[in-house]
Amino acid sequence: MIVRVAHLYPDYLNIYADRGNIAVLTRRAALRGHELTVVPVGIGDPFAPSAYDLVYIGGGQDREQALIAPDLAARGERIHEAVEHGSALLAVCGGYQLLGRGYRGRDGSWMPGVGLFPLETIAGDTRMIGDVLLECELEPGLRRTVAGFENHAGRTVLDVDAEPLGRVVAGFGNDGASGFEGCRVARAIGTYLHGPLLPRNPWLADWLLTRALAHASGGDPVPLEPLDDVLELEAHAISARRARERGGRRP
Ligand code: GLN
């Protein structure tokens, strides 16, 4: 099958080689006989919500975010539509912040967001940097861990009824205080973790891929055949260990 991916603002939001997440999805799809076609969507480019099975947006600093925020906010309705109709979505760091209602940057300016994720972000005086370990339960009863790296000044506060991506085992997470990291709405995941995220969390890559494939086929998620993830799991273990050594949340 062909999985159609929209990569939003690749020229602006690609900090920490975030586009490596797409390389992982491409490879894991190919190993199961599927193909990803990736369309870069820049400022002013067309974006038809029904044209994509997966939407991807990476991270960036305040400066890059400010450049694309008005264009992204203007696409809000179409991004909502894509997710409502079953597209998968992955948003990392700066992209994650702008898929919420908005972000107040370090200089005090308000960048409007898409409002897909029920949250708001305000930049603080200090940066939250380091390895992170999360415990996630995206399907009831199925607990998995996510390991990654965070580097953000933004403090993200979820609405009370919002579903986080996971609970922080070690690291700061959304705001260094709530114990939550990321956000999930339907098949959309937002997270601060990059570096990139998917190479050391193969289960999450497959979670997104099964849902993108389901959208492509117009059906329910279809489990993918397992792969030999020895290296990926080793990377996960090293990253998780570094996060644990870093310790619990600090304000
Ligand atoms: N500018 C945002 C922050 O510092 C996002 C940074 C990033 O994408 N690494 O909070």
C-alpha cells in the first residue's frame, strides 16, 4: 500500500534532525511491503485534508515558529478535518506547541495555534533539557515506555480533560510539574521528545504506521508483522537508562 505523508514546513521545523522520524516510518513500512510518499508542505502550499494518511511536523526555535505560525493557524480547520477523518499525526516540540491553541514565546509575543490539542504553552526563563522516560498506555491495559530527549523553554499545560501521551518517569515533560508529557487526540500524537523520537521507540513508529495504513485502506488499524528490533531496543534501553540516571522530575 501507499502511505501518503504531509511533512509540514520541513525547511523551518527540523531541529535535532526531526525528519529522521520519517526515515524510520519509510523503512519500517518498506520492510512490510508498503511505500511512503512524502510531500513537503511549505508556507502557502496547498493542503487537502483528505490527501494524506499521516501528517508530520517537527520542532524549531521560537524564531522559526513565528515565521510559520500564521500560515499553520490558517490551516487549522483542514488539520482538524484530517484527524477527524482518521489521519495519523505526529507533532514534535515546536510543532507540538503550535498544534495547541497557541504559544507565548520568550519575547512575549503570542503565536496562534491550530487548537487540535487541548493545551496552551508559555515560554519560561529556563530550558528543560535532557533524557526523558515515559510510561504510556495508548490502548487500555497495554503499557509501553517511550524514551527520548527534550530541550524546550515552553511550559505546556493540558486542559483538565486532555489525554497526555504518557506519564513522566524521569525528565521534565510538558511543564516540569504536572507529571504529564505530550498529548494524544484520536490518532494524533504531540510530544516534546526528539532527537529524533521514533528510532528508539519502534512500537510507537508501528502504532502510527498501522493507523496511517488503516486510513489509507479506509479500515480499522491492522497489526503489522513484527520486525527484528534488536538495535532499536538496545537504543531504547540506553536512552531509558540515561533518563533514569538523570532522575525524577525537577521543577
Ligand atoms: N521554541 C520552543 C521552546 O523552546 C520549541 C523548541 C524546540 O522545538 N526544540 O519551547
